[in-house]
Amino acid sequence: MSKSKPASFTPYFTEDDAGQVRAAFLAAGRAEGYASISELIEAATLREVRRLARKYNQSKAWEPAPPGTLRPRQRTREEQR
């Protein structure tokens, strides 16, 4: 998990996906070195952020986006279409 003070995010999962995340953590999380589901989600997310940076940002770290630049809720079903 990050060493600096954590910022707050709330990832949203479908009920089925959330069940899979919990099951994966219970089955293998500790064996893989994760102390919590949050740590597992953080590691997976940061792996994907690094992949996106390699693909779209010449492998450089992104310029940080400050709090408040993202919408405060999930997109509606209509917006997702």
C-alpha cells in the first residue's frame, strides 16, 4: 500500500464482481502478500495506471489530477451507452 497519506476513492463493482474480488482475496490474497482488499485493489489499479502510461504517455508518470476534477458519482446507464 502507498506509504503517503491515502487519498479517498470509492471504486464501484457490480455485486457479482465484488463477490469475485472478495473471494479472490479470501482464497489467495494473504498468500500473495495482500493485507487487505484495499491493498489488492490498489496494486491492481496502479499496475493498470502504469500500463496506460506506457501506452499513452510515453511511459512517463501522469501529471497528477487534483481532487475535484473527477465527477463525484458513477455514470448513469444512459451515459454508459
